Amino acid sequence: MGLHELRLRNFRLFDELDFRPDPNAITVLLSRNGTGKTSVLEAVFALATASSFRTSAASDMIRAGEALAEVHGVLFHRERRVQVDMTLSRGVRNTTKRMLVNGQRPRSRADLSETLPLTVFTPEGVDIVRQGPEHRRLFLTNLLTDVDPTTGEVIERFTRILSQRNALLRALQGERPTTSQHDELEIWTKDFCRESERLIEHRTKLLDELAPLVSHFYRELAHDDADVAVTYERSWNGSLADSLRRVFDDDRFRGHTTLGPQRDDIALTLAGRDTRRQASQGEQRTLALALRLAGHELVHQTRGVDPLLLLDDVFSELDPMRGDRLLHLLPSGQTLVTTASPLPKGMSPAVVIDLTRVSS
């Protein structure tokens, strides 16, 4: 599995770009800041996830002054050629996104994960440790579908049911429900509790498999034997159905469901310390890298494939010692690295590309 070709049109600052990385080894994008290195990784990420790791607004990915942006990728699964296409169309009020895999619309995010699993680490990647729980939940969601694309169906059912329950809560406008509204809410709440337990079962199983790998990579990166714990943290105690009944008045005034997997978190501790608040920046960055490397390895162990690895200016954020250790821990398979600095000693890329010479 590997990305053989990437073509961009009106994406970010690029008018046109035709990019061919090595499909089995390290390709380095080495050029000064402001030449679009991160945008190339963002385009690859968008083909795999239908989203961006830099923005929540799809319109940001369209070149200024243009109405249409295109990203085309060609990859191979053994001997099978796969083409993934993304088109972004800027409208008056919103931007339309269209994804195709070999000319067919993917049914879900999981279909894209099955086509192009990847791992990305950026300077902002440390947010998974030090920022809010939404960063850790997104990591869980993406990793679940990368490890087992069939879990995408569970995630989509949960998301749909949560949306329906929230829509009904908003419709109440803080008032007591009528009999018919109460009955409808009971149905959605029952479905919500059932799908919540299914989703949590997948999440906790994943973390059980991930935790020892995180510990391993943290030790290797930091040369520190401190105990690393990765545990699931629910947003309620006891029965979810009972908890939802207790907070119902709050939910109807707020107009959304305040308890459930959509509010859960991952507790990350280092030698018993909460890394969200009691770890140094170096410890947080090392743990964030360990989480990404562990997820990458888990996908490899489970599916027998090497996800595409994207490293955006990572080595400039690490001290030389941790940088050297990361080099030795890089997994096999295709890796795209961006840097404006000289390459770390010990890195032997198959291809080095200067974007100032190939972009327009």
C-alpha cells in the first residue's frame, strides 16, 4: 500500500502541483517556510479523512479568489490501483465537498480509512495531551476506523441517534415535554443508551490494546521507565439511563445531551500525574508522539498494513536526543516529512523535494 501520485489544483496557495512521493520509504519536503509543505500533507490527509487537520472550514482549503479546488490521489493496494478524488466547490453560503473512490461515492469515513489509513503528527499534535477532551475523542474515532473500518457503522449510528435526541431537546425550548414528545424522547433515549454501550465497548477494547504500546514508545522516546496509564473516562457514574433522567432538566434547558460518549475522555497519567495539567511540555510532546506511534503500530498489527505516516516539522520541535530516538522508531512503509531545517543526522530519505522548484 502506498501513495504514488498526488495532484492538486487551486488547493491552498497552489495553482497546480503534481507530486510523486516514494511509495515505500521516506520522502522529505525540504523548502523554506511559506512554500506549502504543510498544505501537501493536509491534502493527503483530506483524501484519507474528508477533513483537514488545520481547519474546520472546508473553504479555507480553496485557493484565494477561486471557486473550485481539486485533490487527486493514486495509490496501490498490492496490485490494485485505487484513485481517490476530492472536489471542493465554494458557494455563496457554504462549501460543498465531494469524495470519490474509483469513481464511487464512499459510504462513510470508514471507507476512506480502509482505502488510505494514515497517522499524522504536527506541531499542534501535542494538543491531544494538553487541550480539551474533544482532541482525544477525535483521536479515538479516527483510530477505531483505521484499526477496524466496520466500527464506522457503530460510530455513525451513535452520531445519528445523538443528533435526533438533541433535535428533540432543542424543540422543547426549555419547556416540559408533551405526552407525545415524552414518548418520542424515551425511544431516542433507549436507542442512545444501547448505542452508547456498543461504542464504549469498542473504545475501551481499543485502549486496552493501545496502552502497552503507548508505554513502550514513551519509554523508547524518553528513556524513562515512568509508568504510563491510558484509561477510558466516562462522563457519568452508574447507569447511563438513570443518569440521563437525573440531568434531564438541565438537558432540556441547554437543548442538548450533556452525558454520554460524546462527552467522555481519555485519562493520561505519567507516574500517577495527570499529564493534562501536571506534565512538562517535553513530557506532553513525548507522550503525544507515543500515542501516534502506538496507534500506527496497532493498525499494522491488526490489519497487516503500514499506514501512511505524515510528520509535519516534527524534528524542529524535539531536542536532538529525542529526534534521534524518533528516527530509530519510525515504522516501515511510506513516510512524508516536512522541514525547513537541515535534515536530522541519520535520516536517509529516498526522495527530497524542494517545493519552490515544482510548485506553481
